[in-house]
Amino acid sequence: MKTVVIIGGSKGIGAAISKSLLETHKIINVSRSQPELMHQNLTHYACDVLTDELPEIKKVDSLIYCPGSINLKPFERLKIEDFKNDFDINFIGAVKAIQKYIPKLKEADKASILMFSTVASKLGMPFHTSVASVKSAIEGLVISLAAEYAPKIRINAIAPTVTDTTLASKLLRNDRQKEQMIERHPLKKYLSPEEVAEMASFLISEKSASMSGQIFEMDCGITTFKN
């Protein structure tokens, strides 16, 4: 049974990924909060990736880094601390986790790393300067690391549009906002965390053995279609 380390697997997309993999993988969740799920294949370590030492783990086949932020403000209201905080959560935490577990990933057979970007890195949207900037850094990290560690470790990212999680709750506060978000997307929907989890499961599986250094947009058409 392969071991998947999920940083931030207690909530949102991370929790959906954990749930989708539990019956077939050993899941090690590294997160500040206790996951709601309880399962014999799930081990939880209470840990803040930015301030704590990450746990020692004997075997790592896949690493998934889920923490993120949605800090939407006009550029003139964003402080330098906002950019620093978003960079730490999205990028520095990912680098720290990868550096910690890369030796174990190098020992694994058909290892993989999965990170998360955003459609805002490709689609210019007002008030997204901070999150789009730090997620663009993630995309650069994915491409560079994938080249450096090929063929031993595959590294990809998912760039989702709005997903129905607690993190995006301010964007989906009521039925009116939800309907507006649906209408903004050419496919007339936004994402569920379960949909993103299915893509994550595919990207760490051997079914995607030919894919590395890629950013997979789950955009409901918003970045490529004219609505």
C-alpha cells in the first residue's frame, strides 16, 4: 500500500483527497487541525508547516501540499505583510515540505508531488494580485522541480477555479452569489472539492505516468472560453 503525505488534509480539498484515497492508500495528514475522518489507514500529525518541525515519516510515495489563501483586496489596500503572509502559506510552506520529504520520495518507486495553483494565475482578475502572484510562483516551482527530478519524481499542480470549500465561503455566501458564480463560468458551474480530489487521485496514480511539470486547469471554461 502506497503512502501519501497530505499537508493540510483536514479541511476542504485536502479532506476530500484524503477521503477519496483512504481505502487504497495509507494517508498521513499533517495539519494544524484534527481531521473529521477517522480510519485505520489515516494517521494525523498536529503541525503548523510554517512554524513547527515536520514529522519524520519512514515512507513517502506521494506528497500533496494543500494549504492556500484567498486574500482578495484592491492592490492599494494590500500591505507588504499581506504579500508575505500569502507567500509563506502558499509557497514557503510547500518548499519546506518538499525539502523535508524529498529524500524519502527519491527512495520510492514512481513517486509524485502535487501542488495547487489557481485560475487567477492565467486569468487577470481585479483584487487577485496577491494570490495570483504567489500561485504563479508555485507554477514556476512545479516546472523547475519537475525538470530537476525527472524521471524519478513526477511533479504537477492543479489550478482550480472557485471551489465550494470553507476557504471560498466569502465568495459563495448566499444563493445570489452562488448563482452569479455559476453564470460567470461557461460550463455553468463551479467546482466541488470531490471533483478536485478525483483529479488529484489521478495525478498521483500510475495512470498519469507520462505527465510531469504540468499545470492542470480545472476552470469550468472560465480561462479559455468566451462566455
